[in-house]
Amino acid sequence: MSDPSSSVRDVTDTLLRSLREHVLDEAEPLAGLLRKCLLLGAETGSDALRDWARKELNGYDVEDDVPEYRRLTGVPISMDSMSGNTWATGQIINRLQLPPEAQEYVSETIPMRQPIEELEKLAGQENLSFQTSALTYAQTLWNAKLGPFQQIMGLKYVMSGSAMSGILGQIRTQLVDVVADLTADTPLSELPRKDQVDAAVSHRIGSVYNTTIHEATGPVAIGTKAKASAESLSIADALRLLDQVREAAAGVSGTDRTEVLDAVAELRAAVEQENADTGDVVKKIGKLRAIANKVGVASVTAATGGAAAALTELAVSGAFN
């Protein structure tokens, strides 16, 4: 009769050997190595290893603490602006060039929450650009300080794909350290103890597998009275962005102005409704965007883009559920 424990040892032996042999191979996809960590965590009973590997594979949720190696610092900002009849595109600025009241909404560091395989795809691109609702809100605050013939038309982060390569390199380094710790004192034919695996993860990576639920003033502030943070905006902030659309529409005449104001009022009512329907909110966001594009007034288009981006991000995060 076969010994069931021998099959467990064989699986463990294979996993440990495979991890040690392939973790230093730069051509070996990180996703495959992390899936082996999921299995090893299951075999050893280490929730720490499994949770870390799972978050790296699936991405970090908004309520998760993102490890330092997944945070980018000092990412340049590209600005499109208008002054009178003069347009300027792709001007590179940094966070400190924003007005002081806008800086508090734009963090010095940006968490990269994407799944590992998405990061690998991004690393293969020469140039990357993206927006956040916080950056859009900063744009609206900046525009409020400008004269009638000046407008910030867009702000977005820009970087090269090598920034993602740097994150991937650090993830591989963390994995190498963990595997080295696990194989230093344990024969490859034996199963590491749970406490050994937990200790290796805690020592090399930290307690990133512990989920932190933030209060209303934290990164996932939700509710009409919640305050915004550097990583996310509250519903109240998004509604202030809608107010900016209404103010921008004051410069539009006739039927166009009425259409914009009606669309803003409908969207605000949908957002403020108790247990707001996410689908209805998204539908009304699309309607406002379409009307703003039809009107074709730069200030209305810019303000609508900011409000729509913030409300869409809140809808995706489940804020209206």
C-alpha cells in the first residue's frame, strides 16, 4: 500500500525545488512562480504566503495596504492648457507646481494595484499615461483660480514602462528572499513548518497580507460627509465637481445651457438617492458626457470630464451599493 504522506512530500519537494531553480531565471514569468507559492502556502497551512501570492496575482483591492515596492514616487504630470487662443499640450510639471489647495489631493506616491500579469504587459510599453479622480479634482480646483480666458484642459500622470519593470524586479527579489529563507534550514524533501513560512513572509515582505479597513477620512472615504484623501475622493467631492460643471454652464446660452443643467441635476439626484443605483448613475454620467461634447465649450467639457471621472471611479469601487 502506498504511503499518502510520501505523495505530500513529493509535491512539496517538487514545489520547493522548482521555486528555487526557476526564481532566478529572469525569463520565468512571475505569475507561474506565485501560483506555486499558492500551492506551497496551502501545503504548509501558511495564510501569509497564500494571501501575499493571491494579492500579487489578482491585484490589491482599494481597502488593502499596498506594499512599498508597489508605490511610485514623484511621477511626472502632463498638463494640457489653454490661454486665450493659445493651446499648450504635454507640458510636464510636478506635484509642487499645483496650487497649494490642490496639492493635498495629489499624493506624492501612487499605489500600483494591478495584477502581476497586467504589470508585465505595462512593462512592455514604452510610454504610459493614466488619470485618477484625485488628479481630476486638483484640476478643477486649479481652474477655479484662473481667469475667464485660461483653462487647464487635462492633467494626467506619465511615465515609461521601465517603472513597471522596476516593480516587477522588486517583487522577484521579495520572492527570492522568501525562497532562500525557506530552503536555508529545511531540506527540499521536507515540508517547512507553518511558523517558518509565516516568519519568512513577515521578515521579507512585511504584514502586507493583513487587510486594513480605513475610516471615513481614509483612502476609501465613502459618504456625502466623508473627506477626500490623496488616493480617493468622496461622494461629496464628486458632487462639488458637478457644481463646477453647473458654474461652467453659466457661460453657455440657450437650449445648450438648459440641457447641461438638466443633466447635472438628474445625475446629482441619482447620486444623492439613498441606496443609489450604480447602473443608473453610470447611465446619467454617460448622458452628461454626451451633452457636454455636443455643446463643445471647452470649460464645460473639462469640468464634465473631471466630474465624470470621479463618479465613475466611485461607481467602480462600489460606493453606491
